[in-house]
Amino acid sequence: MADRVDPFIGTEPAALPAPTGLAATWWWPKPQVGNTHPGACYPLGMVSACAYSGAYPTGYGRFDLSTEGIPTAMHERQVASGFTHFQQSGTGAIRKYYNYFRVTPMLEPLDALGTLWELDAERAEPGWYAATLDSGIRCEVTVGPKSAVHRYTFPRHRDARLVVDFSLGGLAIPFGSTVPLRAHLQTLAPGVAQGEVVVEGAPLAVHVECDTEQWRQLLWYDRRLMPGGTRLDFDYIRPTTLRPFGLMWAGPTEAGQVVELRFGFSLRGVEQARANLYRDCGEGPSSFGSRRAATAGAWREELGKVEVDTPSADRETVFSTALYHSLIKPCLARGESPFWPASGPFAFDISTMWDIYRTQLPLLTTLVPERAVELAQALLYICEEEGNLPIGYRMARGADRFERQGSALAHTFLADLCQLGLPGIDWDWALVHMHNDLRRTYGEDFLLRGLAHPISHTLDLAFGYWCTAKVAQHVGDRALVQAFEPLAARWANAFDPATGLLRDSTFYEGGPWNYSFRLVHDMAARIALAGGDDAFVELLDRFFGFGAPPVAQLGVRPSAEEVARGYALNRFEGLNNEPDMDAPWAYQYAGRPDRTAEVVHAAVHHQFGTGRGGLPGNDDSGALSSWYVWASLGLFPVAGQNLFLLNAPAFREARIAVADSTLAIETAGFTEPGPGEPVQHVQSVRLNGEPLERSWLSGDELHRGGRLVVELGPVPGGWGTAQRPPSASVRPHARTR
């Protein structure tokens, strides 16, 4: 799988074949670009190293800030002023941005620092990125869990140099830069230096080594060299007084001369940064090759946990890259919290729970359950120290709570871990924080008035109480379970029985239709509230555009009127945005798995492709890519409910490593699908040789592994129409018609 990954997918505006049929009726509100970068990353590691252009949103790329439509270009070609080490992955606006410790290989004087050189011959593989500057310098970078190693191949020159800018951060867009509050930098020996910058309250330390002892090693300030200087200290920097500063090595090069630069990073000081470098790379020079090989091996191990059988190289590339994008974030950095003394789990770049809780976190729980537990522990530490289970959390002091996006979303993740019985979490400890968190921000309105606005938070909080009740049940707190049951039932207060949709309210990036088909914990009652199966399916059909004409997508710099007209369609956002990602599976609760198959088929085969424009919207820390992984496997997690819905797989066979076993997904009657091919429908399912009439697996069944055989055919059958997925108010096998 690792050999098929293309890290460039999603780095340019969507360039997918024109959609036909159902997919042509969907309207995309968000920027039509994946916002990914092709830089070197370690699975769930701290560092993402890539070329830096200053463009939006990761620092790599060509585009300006945009919130809808096709992004406008800042640069006509791919350019870079150097290489930085901390990037988001596929997000939109996440307040500020990182891009710290820019490294620039130069043949020009220091005054040219910040020049944008054109990039040529870009290449990338999991854990490795390379490009050639138009100066002729070949640049490569690889990373470890908490380190980065650069390798530069210079042409012949009398005074080449490597410049590390300690002061730069953020983006070259209005209000996009970050300014260090404090900083210090010290040279220790020839080829060795260390320092720390405090940016957005986070003290980021670095230990750096360069294997050019024959070169001059110099500090610089305000683009002026400081011969003989060994230390720079800035106790207080204002945005108005910042002048660039950093470290430089300079000397003559022969054609083809290679220079290696190694960084260890830590949020707990320079000594730990040094230890992290030596732990990742060993001591001494020439560690680029070994570090690159070790990181490539780590990616092969992680990506090898899912295998698919397809004759199409393109489809294998799309799937492999989606799996790769799903395993980049969050950044797990055990023992690195700069804000509290605990030496245990720490995480950042949780960007954001609103994006990842439905798809990416269940994928982590399935493929790397020990890392999922580590993330959960980190979330609980954050809550204990800072007072909230975060909606978003960056490498910065204070949670970026993004409270308008949602409430109680971490509760779904914790509930899945608890129901699976995964070890490593003190659930009494977790229950206290889950309960307390439900009473914060919008939780007070929910308790006092029975609902909260934005109205989608009513669904969040009601489900948060349902999830927390699962943990209370696990620890034997029956009083809390009884207290939470009526609060969990308040999801119904969010709906208008006259329309079957959510009540009028404000909504974050969407409207009532986008949020009305969430998979709540009592879908049987939800469908009854809408008037029964037929009425509910009629609403879903309208939302997904069955029978509707094609729509026009937004172009460059769309007007407010164009955007308003699009939202007025009340249409599925087609994987361009998050709120309705789970809606295609709502049909299954009304006994219509055939409709789920049609919608998912249209999305899988129209909205994902090869090439830089292969994504329809922001990848959002792997949330979108994880959706594709699940959907093409014929599975979908109902987050927080320990439940996986079944659908027609898009591959003849697949194998998923789960716990100490394997889940094999095999098909009968399979035909290779595509955009113009008919939809395949499930006719029957067998689990470990036994017929499975229901359209779901429990999380325990999936994690135990086994053999799932799915028989497919060209027309819908009776499978999945009688036994509905579990709902809180009815027995799992009851019909609701």
C-alpha cells in the first residue's frame, strides 16, 4: 500500500471528471481544494516538514485565503522560500499556523532570505519529500516521531549557506503570521546549536546539528551577521519590534556536495529536544538514509493494516493515499506537554473534533487501538488541566475550543473505547470529566431549557449524555445512568414535527437540512417523528437530489448571492464539508439500504480521484479521507454507538488488521465499479459462514475479525429491509414501518 501513496493528492483545486447522475445534484459550499501538503510526516508524529511558500493554509501551496468556491492563486507556480517543520493537514482556517524553524539553502547573500525560488522535480513518498530549487540545490527532508533530517546537494559555489530562521512562523497572508514572544538561541560547538521560541504560549525547543564542521557557523540578527557571537536572547518581543534572527552555516561547495542538517524538537526544553533527536536518529552524521528507511518502514507497517484487491492502479492509489492521509494527525507527543507536569500522553493538532469524530477517530480505534487510547488519555489530561474536553486543540496555550462547531464530541470517541473494553483508561476518572464537560458553555442552556442554540448543539449534548451513560453503566453508577436517560432523550426537542426537520436556528457551515439526518442514538423515534419510513425516505430523497437537475458549483470569488442560492438548495454537500457525512446511511434505519448504496456509489466514484486535484474539499485532518476508506470497504462507523453499518464494498476483496486478528471482506457477484457503471446492491451477507440478515456489525464483532462474505447483484434485494440497526427506544430487530 505504501508504494501506491501519492502525497500530492489534494494539494490543488479539485480537478475531477464532471459528475453525472446523482452526484451532479450535490452542492459544494466550502473551498474546492483538499488543502493537503506533500511533506514528510511520521504516522501520528509531531513533525510535518515541507517546502514553505507562505500560502494558505499549510504554508505549502499556491493559494490565498478562501472560504468558499475555487481558491485564488497567490503564486502562478510552485515556489518556496525554504522548508518548515509544522503544518496542518488538509484543514481550513485553524486560527494561526505553525511553519516554525524555516531552513533555507542559499547561494545568495543573507539579504536574499525570503526570496521565493521555483520548485522543480518535486517528489514525495510517505516520510520523504524532495524538490530542486531553481538555484540548482536539490533538497530532501525526512522525519522521525519528534525529529527532522534535511539533506541538501549543492552545486559548485564559493560561498553556499544553510540558514535557519528562528523568528518566522505562520503565513504570508493578512493576519496570518505568528510572532515569538520570547526566544533564545545558542551555539554550543562547531555544527551544534540549540534554542527555544515561545509562540502562542507554547515553548518550542530545538536541538540542531549540521555535519559541515569546516563551514563557518554564525548567528544573525535583522539579516546581519554576528561574527563571534554565541548567543541571542529576547526576553520580550512585540509584533512591532520583531526583527528576523537565526543561525547560519556557510562555506564553499564542490558540485554534488551533500550537507545534512538534523533537528530534534521538544515542548519541554532543549535537553529533551537533544534526547529526542538522538532517540530518533542516533548520534553523529549521515543519519538521513537510516531515518528515511525507518520512517518508510513505519508507514509500511501502518498502511499494511488494510489491503484491497483491485486491478485498477488508480483506485489503489486513491485508497492508499486516503489511508495515508487518515494516519497523519493528530500529533501524539508523549511526555511533551509544556503546560502541566504530567509525563504521560499529550496531543496537539486535533483539528478539529467536529471534522474527525465521525470517521477518522473510529478508524484509528480500529487500526491502532493503543494510539487511540493514548489520544483519549491526552484529551482527559487537557480537560483536567484546562477545564474542557476540546473541540479543537493546537500547539498553543489554551484550547482552541471552536465551540460554535459542536459540543461534547469527544464523548463519542470515549464511549466507543469504553464499549469496546479497550484497556488503559481509568473510566471513573473519565466519567467525572465527561459529566462536568456536559455542563459547560451550551450545556447550561440545554439543562435549563431543554435545548440549546445553535440547535445542532442540542443533538450533540443529548448524544453526549447518552455516551456518558454508557461509561456510567460500565463503572456501575446506576444513579447517573437513570439521571442521564431523560437528558439523552432531549434530542427530540431539536426537531419540528410539522416538517420532520430541525427547528429554525443558526447553523455552522450548513442549514437545517444538512444537520437533520444525523445518525442519532434513537433513529426509530427520529423516523417516527418525521412521519414514518416513507415520509423520512421522501425527505432524504429530496436532500440527496433524487430527480433534481444538475447544479452549478461556485467559481472563483463567488458573490454572497451565489453562496446564498447554493445554500437555499438544501442539498447534500457531497463530501465537500462535514455536517452530513453520515447522512447516506440514514436510509438503512428506514429499511432502504438500496438508497445508501446509490448515494455512496456516487460519492466514492465521482468525488475522489488521482492527481493533485483528487479531492472535492478540505481533507480536514483525514476526516474526508477516512470517509472514503470506510465507504469503499462497505462499512461505516456510527460514532459513539459501537456500531458499523454494512454496504456494498467497492473492492472485490479487502483485509483489515483488527486487534490480534483479521477481518476479511470478500464478495460474490462483484463487478469492477466506476462512475458510469451500475450500482451494486447487497443480496446477502454471511459472517463466519452464518447468514447475517441485519445490515450492521457491532464494534465487538468487527474487532474480533473473521470472514465477511457479501453477495452482490445489480438490483436491490430484501437484505437489510426487515431488521433495522439498533435504536434506543426499540429492540434491535424490530420493524418500524
